[in-house]
Amino acid sequence: MTRKRRRLIFVLAGMSCLGIATFLVLNAFDDNLVFFYSPTDLVQKHPGTTKRLRIGGLVENGSLVTSEGGKRFNFKVTDGKTDLSVSYLGVAPALFREGQGVVAEGKMAADGRFEAATLLAKHDEKYMPPEVADALKKSGEWRPDQQAAAPGAADAPTSSKNAGDAPANSASARP
């Protein structure tokens, strides 16, 4: 075998390995890639029942129904324009309740209901996941002035100290 032929075989083998590696990486991305949809986007785009996706919005007031000893939750998620029925089996986050922001990850069922495998609730009174906030802004339902302040944030006393004063939590301020 000539030197030229060996070089050609080596280059072709390297290109084949690179192609296989690229295919495996892209296939892994496809399995782990999860898109976010608002209920309106989901109705308009029809992503299918096999794709894993996330939906977000507000839990509609009066829609939350629990069963199976508090382990199955059926509720509606809304972005102000469209409501979507969601079913979740598991332990709900402590802050999950009606009127609160929620992000659910799962798949669409054949009957048009969303089967959530994971449920995330916002963690304080001001936090809203960026995707949910964007979806609410698009729908015209975003009301930042009506959001409650974080506990203790608005009514926390402020003190004016001189530049030379030690902070209250420093070692020199303790008795």
C-alpha cells in the first residue's frame, strides 16, 4: 500500500468518526431539548404528543381539583387568552396554588390535556419565570404594578448611618 493510499484511508476513517460523533451529539440534543410554550402558543403550533415540552402561565382561579389523596392535581393554566387543562401526579411544590405562576414540564395527551411530569411554582411573591413573564406580556395580561412586594421588602425600616458607624451585624456592634 502506497503512502498516498494510507493517507486517504486515514482521512476517510477520521471523517467517518467525526460524522458519527456529530450524529450522536445532535441526537442527544434532540432528546434533551425542551421548548417552552404558553397555552396560546401550544394551541397555535400543535407540537404533537411525543415531544417533551414546558408550558407556563397562571393557575386559573377555581380550576384546581385534587384527587387520589392529594397526589393527583387537575387544573387549568392560562395566559389570559387561552386555558389549557393540566394533569399532574405527584407531590406539588409548597407554593403551588390558584392564581400563582407555574411552569409544568411533560407531554400533550391525545385528548388535548397536558400531562405534567414536573411542576414548578414561583418561589416568592415577586418572582416570575422569564418565559412566563414574556408570555403574559405578549398576551397583554402582564400587570407588574399589581404584583405583591416580597415579604418585608417594602416595609423594612431604613436607617441613616454616618459613614463611620459600624454595621449592626458586625462584631464591634455586639455587646
